[in-house]
Amino acid sequence: MVSKEMWALGANRSVIRDLFEYGLQQAKIVGPENVFDYSLGNPSIPAPDAVEEAIRNILTDTDSIKIHGYTPAIGDFATRKAIADDLNNRYSAGVRPEDLFICCGAAPGLIAIFRALAASADAEFVAIAPFFPEYRPFTACAGGKLTVVPADTEGFQINMTALEEKLNANTQAVIINTPNNPSGTVYTDETLKALGEILTRKSREYGHPIYIIADEPYRELVYGDVCPSFIPNIYPNTIVCYSYSKSLSLPGERIGYVYVPQQAEGRDELYPAVAGAARAGGHVCAPSMWQKVIARCAHLRPDLAAYDANRRLLAESLKEMGYRMASPDGAFYLFIQAPGGDDLAFCQRAKEKNLLVVPGTGFDCPGWFRVCYCVSPEMIRKSLPVFKALIEE
């Protein structure tokens, strides 16, 4: 016998991963140049040169046992200090190394936070559509319930009235993902301040803090004059979960952190609870070498010129064809309204033409689809006639 819940997670695979693997198979049949795969958010710009240099120096100058040996469960102190220094230089946030827990990418960090806050079987977490689909299994496996605020499909900010209606005495946290996957939008200061005011008022009403869980793997990926806020500076009861997968193009290395601010209510219980949840899940002592890389590279920022050029090329071309989309101010996604209104049917028609885009239904936002533009500009140009044919149909 096996767990039915775990079987369902393994048997019902991610639509995104299925599309990606379908594209690989189709490439063998029709040639990779004839498959237009916009499915997977896999960075297409290389890691900064300084990352490669740090790796070489660590391997050359550091004792092998120190490179590959255990670090403290919460992470190497030098790594945590480098991250704290970087955050303080940028945001004057008062971050201490003791407030950081190094984890194997953002996903284990999120799971640890959910498990730490799921204090009872009635624990609820609020997600704002559209949202990363894995929030559902993450909260379920933590023993919590996920409550969804419908998408604001005009500005892709937050419908505050709808959000407030979802809050109750069992609400433990609201999950914020900005810049957003899949919409590419960035929550404004006005949005975040309004959210903080609601949560402050509701926390008083219910007699316990309602936290913000800030899921921030795309924090550094913003364009033009857009500058995302550091949410703990707006709402102190914020727990930050960060990954270097996108900012340093290291998705396969699985390195990130959880930040529990010292000013957060219940911090002295909350941080150990996150650490304990990570321990229970077997996610302690993140890869030692990559911690050493981050200790040397936490201050680096990505060169976004290639992403920005792709963003403008694709967005401007599709708008000229008549497609409507969310404002793509961050991340590397366009979120586009499906012509005809049925995202599943549209994405299937696109798939038949070897154009692989992800239906918005999986992000709790039916009627829209996601395009990931961390691809080659040549692929974008070759795919444009297919987009045009689809909207003309």
C-alpha cells in the first residue's frame, strides 16, 4: 500500500514539465528549430562570470574536506553574513546572520515555512491568483488548507475586497509572489501597504499575527524604472523565501534562504519552527560548495539585457496582432488572454502547431496562458507567424 495523496502527486504530473518533455520528443521528430517551446522557466542567460570564477577559486584554493564537508544545519555563517550585508546595503533592513536559514532552493524553504505555521489542522494559507501551482501540494503536505483570492485580471494587483473576505481566525499567512509567476507583474508600494494595513487590522481582530510569506525568486528580474519593495520594510510580519535560481542562473544548484526578521511577532518561536520543519523534511545543511559560492557572490546582479530584448520583441509583436496581456514588468513571463476565452482549447491548438504555451487554468486563472521568454530571439521570430495564425483562427 502507498499513500493515495503521494501517488496522486506523482501520477498527475506538472503540465509545465509535461509540455517541456513533449517538446524534447517533438524536436527529435520535426527538428528542434521547428518546436517553439515557451513552457519552462529555465534561465537562458549564463551565470555571471564572477560565479564561474568563484567556483574555480574555491576548488583550487580550498581544502577538499572543507569544500564538501557538512556546514551547520542552518547554513555557514560566512554565507549568512554575506547575504545579510547585501540586504542591508540595498534595503537598510537590519538583517542579521542569525535571521537567515540557508536552504536547498526556494521550494524546501516554502515547505518549511508552511509546516512551521500549520499550528493546527484548521490552518489556512491564502494565495492570490494567478499563483505558482506547487503552493497547493506544499500547503497540503504541511497539513494546511489553501484558500484562493480570484485574480484581478485588469491590473493583476490584489483585489483587496476579495482578499479580506477570505481572511478568518484560521488564516496563518498570505502568500505573495512578486515579481509574479505567471503574470510578470510587480506589486506596487500602494498594493503592499494596503495589504499590510488589512493584515494588521485582522491580526488584532483575531488575536494572532497573520504573516506574509514573500516568495521572491524573481526579485532581481525587473525592467525599466520598476523597483520591487523589500516587503519586511512595509509589513514587519513578513517571512522571505528567496532563491538564486533566477538571479544568478543557477536553477539546478538548488540554493536559497529563508529570512525571519527579528521584528516579526513571535520571531523567537518562528525561526526555530522553520529550522525544525526543515529538519523534519531532511532539508538541512544545503550543498556546502554552493554556500561558499554565495558567500562570494551574494552581491551580484544579473545582466537582463537579453531578457529585456526578448520581452519587448514578443510583447510588442503580440500586441500588434491583437493579444491582450498583463503588464510584463518583471520575471521572464508574459501572461496573455486566450483568444476565444478557453485557455485549454487555445493551448491545445497551439501544441498541434508545436507552439508550447502553458494554460492559465493551472495557475487558477482560466482564460489566460503563460509564455516564458527566456529563449533565443531567433525562436521568438520564427514563432510569430504561428501566434498570428492562432489569433486569426
